[in-house]
Amino acid sequence: MKWSPRIIALSLAVILAIAGSGCAKKPAKTTPVPPAPTTTTTTTPTPTPPPTPPPTPAPAPEPPKPAVTASDLQVIHFAYDSFQLDDAARSALDSNGKLLRDNPGLSVSIDGHCDERGTVEYNQALGQKRAEAVQQYLNDQGIPSTRFRVISYGKERPVDEGHDEAAWARNRRVEFTPR
């Protein structure tokens, strides 16, 4: 004899309905709690202790330092076709180094840039050398290199689009970007 899927499904539903209803549950027996004994003895009231002073509040936490932004870090400028640090660059790096030491959780990107003169490949390499020179100077000041990411943009991101010496001087730089 072949069982059709309808008969099987109906049989299964009936079995589940019977098993689900089961027998009625018996109520749990609870034993009554005897009443508390009453005593007729008189007691003298005990004096109330003086109230304890409230605990002194904890001192207010020191307000968090404001987040360091790119404008807090000085831009380092370079001479034409050079990655050597001059006195002005060292002075700016000393200031940036102090800021980095005061904020040990701060990591930065050191971005090397060049002016528009020269080939793309040459300026990419020069920007890299400038960024690495800055990183080495800061490493010598005790700031670990793990806090830096060195990148070169070559001549691809000028800060001044001009085509004269003043514009080129502004474009020969290393910038710091907090990350």
C-alpha cells in the first residue's frame, strides 16, 4: 500500500496535537507558612548613630587634549633639487617633534612633494628622499618610525599652481597628515 504525502502530513499533525496537549498538570502543593511568633517583651530603643558624611566626590578628570590636526604641524620646505634639511627646517621639525612626543598615540603620514620641474619619476624619488630625511630626523629625536607612514607625491599635488619661483618654493615641501 502506498501512503500519499497528504495522509502522512495529516497523521503527523494529529500525533503532534495529541502529544502537545498531554495530560493536565497537577498544581504544585504549597505548605502554608506558620505565622511569626509574637513576643510581648518590651525593648528599649537603641540610640540612632550619627549620620556618616557623604563620600567626597572624586576629582574631575582632566579634560582631554584637543585632537592634533594637520594645521598644528609645521610644513617643512626645501631648496631646489635638494632633500637636505636647513636650519629653518630643523627648527620646524623640533617643534613638530615636541608635539609628537606630547601626543604618543598620534601617528602621521609624512608626505614628500616637489615643484613641477623635472620628470615624474625624478620628482617621485626626490619627494621620497625628502620624506625619508624628515622621518630620520624625527627618529633621531627618539620618535619611533612605527608612528610614521612615508609617502611621496612628487609633483602631483602642488599647493600653488603658479609657474614662477615663489610658487615652486611653496611646492618643495614635506607635509604631515595625522592618521
